Amino acid sequence: MSIVKIVEVGPRDGLQNESKIIPTDLKTNFINNLYKAGLENIEVTSFVSPKAVPQMSDADKVCSNIDLSKFNASVLIPNLKGIKLSKRHDFNEICVFTTTSEAFANKNTKCSLPESYQRIKEIFSHIENNQKVRGYLSTVFGCPYEGDISIDKVLYGVEKLFAMGCYEVALGDTTGIGSPDKVLKILEKIKEHFEISKIAMHFHDTHGMGLLNVHSSYEQGVRVFDSSAGGLGGCPYAKGASGNLATEDLCHYLNERNIKTSIDLKKLVQASKEIFEFLGKSSMSKVNQYIVRSHEL
Amino acid sequence: MSIVKIVEVGPRDGLQNESKIIPTDLKTNFINNLYKAGLENIEVTSFVSPKAVPQMSDADKVCSNIDLSKFNASVLIPNLKGIKLSKRHDFNEICVFTTTSEAFANKNTKCSLPESYQRIKEIFSHIENNQKVRGYLSTVFGCPYEGDISIDKVLYGVEKLFAMGCYEVALGDTTGIGSPDKVLKILEKIKEHFEISKIAMHFHDTHGMGLLNVHSSYEQGVRVFDSSAGGLGGCPYAKGASGNLATEDLCHYLNERNIKTSIDLKKLVQASKEIFEFLGKSSMSKVNQYIVRSHEL
């Protein structure tokens, strides 16, 4: 078992930020190959409104075409309708989300913050006994609409998610504005109130600070990190868009620190290859590119 | 005055690793625009054999076309012939180089390590009274031919360069294999023997660890960093090639830490734009790309 838990969010957070609709079979190949590359925790899709996120409209098909029992498969659920739709499939883990910011809740989920927690409560009422629930708290380092976010709002969100029954809370740097000093400031406070082993960090690499933020989080005791194969997500041509921290970069960092992972980096690079080719772009991960060059993949 | 000194090596270390020969006027525009973006220390070219590095064959023209008195202009000099050629121009600073590795010296400079130091000695005999000399020690984190490099070889190199008269020694992570733990291990030893204020770090971003290594070095007291505008250097299509740490990424990191620099990031991005267009590729710097998207440059 790895000391560090990596949660692969490429098939969901990565792909949902790609505007070009990817065929279902490419998505299922991607997920299967991620599993074969050694990823043990994969968020496979989201049962979200197809109008809100067209890329996830084949969620049901994706889940039918993969063997969810082979790995710790999780799915993002936004509301009551979503949890009901997910019932056709056997998920170990359900992911719910909210934010620190009233403005972000309004813009991104078309509801107020209290309504956002109400939705999570409704989802919880349909959770099976054998299912774990993971909570995402987004915009912890700041909100694109509200700006700075007070530490109290972060602590309130984490507290609520744990109180409702989440076993783990992922702190999301939604717009990639985190920095080592901000990480330190937030995690010092988090550690005063919560067990650090139950906290995950979810970084976007907008300004190339993802790995540095992982490092600072690791130094504070965090051992769970979200990342996306190849740094999928966002689009180099879309204003302000940004991808998740690349799983390759995260793994290379861990390898360099002699922190064991179960991941075969070459297979990981190959797992996202078909997707990048379909999207007509290259991975922005330096490690991905290095492996492509070195092995002529 | 900035707390951190940034040495812009794009026009030399960046460009010399680009195989497509760039017209002289693009190089001089690049250097002038780097200066206008606020860079105070720029290594403008190298008086090296045109056979060895065809990209630097216009060194004399480049130096004639820019006003070297406007900023701290430095030049890389490999040997006696190089220092003689440089005399036509008025440089504040001369850069010399050697390595920790006998194999690297043989392969890259076609001489033994003792001969490498002999060349530096010859260069020093032609240094003007008003000129400072900066020493590069490459492969401090390991050699592509010899593998691991003992800390004693690093200390020996730094000692020799200071003893010969260098005012500053830049430790080069030539192949981008540095990591926070390696940085810590080397700098702890360096600090036992030398003033940390005289040590610069020169990282390549092969595996996306450049900024993380800067952070670890900064924590150890280093305040001088080399970087290249846009992360120029290396080629995404050449096996194992890699660029320097991007100056944009370095500046963004420093800004995020409230460490003052004199650099205008938007102007910095514009400075390398023409070069990247000529090379037919995009900067691999996330900060560069973010600024291009945000300002539609």
C-alpha cells in the first residue's frame, strides 16, 4: 500500500473542462488504462445535468462499459437526481461538492451556499451502507468572483462536510492560485481542528505552482492528492482555463522523494495518449513530455 | 533593489539549445526587450566556437547591436580565444564554466577536468580590473554519463572557482534531475564551507521540478537564480532535451511570496514572443501561457 493516496480525477475533472466531446469508448479505454497503469482511486464521471456539462452526458454508458469493482471507483454527484441515476451502478465512493464562496455557488451550481449543503444532505439520504462519501470544498485559496476567502469560511465548509458524514474532504485550489505560504497558512489552521489524514489537496496547475503546493502540503502532513493524467482539463486556447496538476508530475515528485506509489509512469503516459490525440493537443506535463521523448511514445 | 537576483540566461543558455538558427536582429530585439521588461542581469551570448555551437556564431554582431552599458551584461567564455574575441566589447561580467564530472568535461568541452580549470586560469589572465567573473559548475546533481556525483566533487569545483577569483558560483542542474531532498543535501554542505550569498542556482525544468528546487534553495538562503524567458532551450521534439526554468514561473513564484522584483511579467512574455513564433512553438511556461490567454497577447 502506498503512503500517499493519489486520486485520479482526469476522467471527470479533466475531461469536463474539455469543450470537444470525447467518444465514450475513448473515455472507457482511458479509465481502463489508468487502472492498468496502477491507479487505485479513479473518479470516473459525474451524473450531472447534460445541459450543464455536455461532456458528462454519457456518464451512464461509461459506467456500464467499465468494471467498477476492479478499483476504487468514485463518481461526482451534484444533487438528488444524480444520486438516483448513479444507483444503476455499484460505486464504492460518492463525491459531493460545495464551495467556500456564495458567489461561486451561485455562478457554478446555480444555488445559494445553504442550498448547496441542502443538496448534499439529500444525497446523503440515498447513500448505501457500503458507500463512502468524499467531500470537495472548492475555492479555498480564493474565489474568481469574491476574491480573498477568509479562513473561517474554509473551516466552516470542512466542518460541515465532516459533520454530514464525509470520510475525507478535498480542499480545492479551483483557479490554481495557491502558493506555499497560502498552503501553510490554511493547513496550520486546518490541523488545529481536523485530522490531517482526512484532508486531501486538489491543485490546479494554472501558474505552474501545483507541485510546489503539493510539497508544502506534504510537509504539513497531507498524504492524499488529486491529480489528472497528463494534466488534462482546461484548454490552452481558452481564456483563464487551466488543467489539474498532472498525475505524471505528482508521481515523479513522489518517486524522487522515495515515496512508493503503485504507478507505472510509462503506462500512465500511454493511458491519456489517445485522448490528447483526439483533442489535437499535447500534455502540458513536463514529465509526460519527457517520457514521450525518451521512449519515443 | 530586489532581494533576489535573477540572471536571465535565455539569450545564451536558452537559445544555444535551439537547433534552428535565429536571425541576429531577433536576438537583439529579444535582449533589448528583456531589459525593458526589467531584467537587470542578462547573459547575452557566448564567444564559443561556431562549429561547436552554430547558434552563437553571431556573438560579435549581437554585442555590437546592443548597448551593453544599460544593464549588467555578461557573456559566456569557454577559452583563451573566446576572451580575446570578447575584448571588442565592454562587458561588466565574464562567465566561465566547468563541471563536476570528468566524463561530462570530455564529452561537452573536449577536454579533461584539469584542462578545464587550466582554460579558466588562462581566461582570468585576460580579465580587466573592472570585470567580475561568474563561475558555472555544471552537473552538480548528477551527470548524464557518470551518474551520481559525490558531494566532494561539488565542493572541490566550488572551491576551485572561488579560489581562482569568481565572485559568484552558479550550481547547475544540467539535466533537470534536482529534487528538494537533493537540494537540501547539497546546500547544507555548501553552507558549511562557503557564503550562501555567493551561490546561485541554475535549474532546468526537465521534470517540472524547477520551481520546487528554487523554493528549497530559497529556504536554504540562496538569493540568486538563473532562468530563461519562456523556458527557452531544449526542444520538445528532441530526445531528452529540456529548457531552463522559465523566468515567468520564477517571477510569479517570487511575486506570490511578496518578494519584490523589478520585472513586468506582461513585457517579459512579449519579449520572447517573436523568438517562439520564429521557432514555431509555444512556451512551456504555465505563467507565460496564462498571461498570453488572459491578455490575448
